[in-house]
Amino acid sequence: MTLAPLVAGAAGRPTLSFELFPPRSPEGRDALWRRLSDLLATQPDFVSVTFGAAGATRGPSRDLLAHVLSSTAVPAMAHLTCVGSSRREVVDLACEFFDAGVRNVLALRGDPPAGTGAAQFRPHPDGVATARDLVELLQVADRRRLALRGGRLPVDVPPLSLAVAAFPRDRDGHELAVLRAKQDAGAQFAVCQVGWSAREYAAFVARARAAGVTIPLLPGLAVTHEVRRLERIGELTGVPAPRALLAALDTEDVRVRRRAATAFTSGLARDLLAAGAPGLHLYTFNAVEPVLDLLDHLRDHTNLTRPAERRVRAVGGASR
């Protein structure tokens, strides 16, 4: 399935999507496979699979994508980064994903490998420097792949759908100019960096529209009750979690933390949808219970979930 029309409103309701991390060991893979049955029982509209810096999770990312596509009816979107890679390496990897059935890609510049500072990092001399360039290169790669197969897309293969990242905290307009360039290169929707304020999201959308950005802007929500994880998100993104949320999670009682996190995130989700968000993209950290808690909370208060179809407590209970 091509996701761009779905995110743009073809379903007549907001979309629900999850971000997953590829496992780094056989034991982690088996555990994730078990948890996936509970997550995917909620029938999200799609899942996205992250991709480590400089291709660090190339094999596990491809395997997780293939598993979702071959064993479920849930569409999958592959993250693909280009930093530090040659154009040939990017094309080869993209074709690996295309061959695995991937037709939805989140095109990202990516970060240098861990331990490499910005001053020390040297881009590949024949590399792709920006996500905008990656969007263009992926389209070229898809056309060339099609040409080698006769030049016509099979009837059961949807067209390529390309998403990019957006950064609502942009204040000087630089990121909006970059987002507009990615749109003009062929991006069809954007997934926003994790955010904590529906008002901030709505203001960002207004600025984006004024800058000529017309593609859907899907807000991202961190779904977790782990304080250290929230602190780490702030360190990585420069977008700290609200102090009130961190204070509410300052307890050893896991049940209290879960209730507090769910109350905050569900309120944010409702406010985002009321502000016109086309859907919600949940950063799950591969955890089941926080996502199920959130969907339980939202089920009776929004049109995000479909109660008759999304039974958020899977029969049989996977390992959580």
C-alpha cells in the first residue's frame, strides 16, 4: 500500500502509526517478534522501521521490514539514511529494500556514526549530502530498477511513496526552507520530530503553510513512562520533555508512572487531533504496554481508533 494518500486523508480519519527499532541480537529479534503480535493486533495504518547511523542496522532493519510485510497486512515504511554513504551504496541499499517489498521510505540525512563529532566527520566524496538529494536519488533508483524489469510497474506493486522529517522547533525559517525543498524534490508527507505541545505543532503547521509547504505534517509522540528514556530524547533532539511530566514520573511505582504518562500523552494526542493533525506517529521504543495503555485511553474519545477492529488487548498475551 502507498501511504501518502492515506496520510493525506484518503481513509476519512486520522492515521495511527508506530515506529519500531530493529533488534540487535537473535534473542532481541525473538522477543520483538512476540511483542509485535500484540502491537500489530491494534491494526495501525503502518509501521516505520528505523535505520542505524551509517547503516549500522542494515541487516536487522531489512529483516524486520520483511517480517512485517510477509507475515502481516500492516504496511511498513523503511527509514533510509545517506550520511557517509556513496550514491552507489545508497542505491544498492534502496534496491535491497525494494526487492523485499518496501514501497514506502522515510528519507533522512542521518547522523554521523557514534563517536564522530561534526568537526571530524568527512562526507563521502561521492555521497548524498542532504535528505532532499536522497529523495531525488530514490526516485532515480526506482525508475532505473523499473527499466531493468521492463519499464512497467506490475499491477500489484504500488508506486513509491516518500516521506521526510520535519522539525517543529524551527524558529528562524531555515528548516522550513529545507522542508519546502524536500517537498519540491518529491516528498509526499513529513513525520515530525517528537513534540510535547499541540500549540507548538499548530504554530509550526501555520508557518509551514505560509512558506508554501502543502504536504501533510504528521506529529510524533514519545510513548513511554521511563524517565531516562525521556531525558535521552531531550539530549538527542534538543527538545526536552516537560518538567511537569518528568515530575509526575518521579516515583518508583511503575503503575503510577504508567498512569501519569498515559494521561499526559492521551491529552496531547487529543489536542493534536483537535488542531487538525492528519494522524499520530507513535515512537514506541518497541514497548507494548505503554502503547496499549494509550490506545485504551483514546478509544472512546477520538476517531483515531476503531473499537470494533482495534482490540488493544490481544488474546493470548505475548511477552511484554
